[in-house]
Amino acid sequence: RIEDCIKISTLYKNKKHAIKISKRLNKELEVYAYASSAHINVNNIVNHKKMGVERLISYANLPKNKIYLIGDDVNDYEMLEAYNGVTITKHNKELDQLGLKSYNTLHEYIEHLLNN
């Protein structure tokens, strides 16, 4: 059963084709599929990072505007877009579309948050 599967990954050769396949999988199977730098990743929908953060906010009754996140790859896109997101300097260039500030390390980002 698809509900019991956590993640499937497969290599691809053509990025545009991989993106097209990922979108079709999302639509037809109700999974969270995306093309990373080398793989098509198919996750159970509950493993979607943005949804996980939303569940945490709900469970812990946290204010959405107090959530700060850092990411580096396309599977972080929706999460970074929805919250106070930044990227690691060495990130997938697709995240550049978000226009977020970048930090060399998580430690550097935490220092910035603590000092501002």
C-alpha cells in the first residue's frame, strides 16, 4: 500500500523529464514527489516538510511568525517560502527563485538570529 511507503528514490538523466514525472506522480498518486539534483524522490505525503512544520505548529501551539527555517534543496522550497526561510550558501539554485538570504552554516544563521 502506498500509505505504508515512506520514500522511494531513483536516478534520472534528464532534469526536465524528471520534473515532469514528479508533477505527474504528485497529481495521480497524491504523494510528495520532487526532482532533486540527481534523483526523483517520492515520499509519503506526510513526509512533506511544510506539512510537518504545520503539524508541529498546531501541536505545540506555536506562532507561525516565530518559525525560522534553513534549507538547501528543492524539497525545502515550499517550507522556506511559507515561513521565515533562508538558505545554506551551497544550495540548489532552484531556491534562488525565492530571493532568500543565505548563510554559510546553520551556526552562522543561529548567531544572526540571537544577535538581532
